Amino acid sequence: MKMLKAATKLDNIGMTASTLCAIHCAAVPVFFTSLPLFGLGFLANPWVEWGMILFALVIGISSIGGSYLNSHHKALPLVLLIIGFATILLAHIFTQGWLEAVIVPIGGITIAVAHFINYKYAGTCTSGDSFLHVKHTHE
């Protein structure tokens, strides 16, 4: 049970980090010239972006990998995590400009969806037939 709570917290962090990463990757190219005016020039630094990617990777592997091995044993979140990171890495390596600003956020959103699905697989009860069934306990 303790592992399940830790995985749920990591999924929440992962969903947030991946969504922020997607927003960052989409917004920085658009607002690139105005960032220094607001004291946010550091957001355009490649080290910040790679740091966010590394942070999301560590959280993703810990949360989704742990849940896969210890809890639900369903491959979908793991596959989505791999696809999301592959999309981000390939876009950073092989694209530039507006195309990169479109593809990288898609990878970030894919990772956030992987965390959401993992959260649902690891934390929902078996009653109810909806995938979006709200977590609760049965007495």
C-alpha cells in the first residue's frame, strides 16, 4: 500500500512536470525575445530544457516502471512513456524552429497521458466500468 501511494504521488508530479515541459517547449520559441524583459531569460537556456527532460525521465521511470513491476503489469503506460521520450529526443536531434516547437510538446503531452493512465491503473478500484472511475475505498 505504501508503494501504491508513492507511485500515485510520483504520477501526479510526472503529469505536472510533463505538462509544464510541454507548455515550456511550446511557449519559449514564441516568447523567446521577450523573456529577458520579464527576467525569464534563463528559460531559453538549453540546460533548463534538458534538466526538465531528465527530471521527467527519472519521475517517469520511477513511477510507471515501479507500478508496472509491482502493481498492474499493464504495458500501455510504459509504451506511452517510451514513445513520449523518443518523440522529444528525436525532435530535439533532428528538427529545428517551429517544427520542433510543435513536435516536442506532443511528446510531453504523451508522457503526461502515460502518467494519467498509470495513475488510473494503479489506483482505481475494480468496481465501476468507467476508465475515469474516481478512486475510493470500500468498507
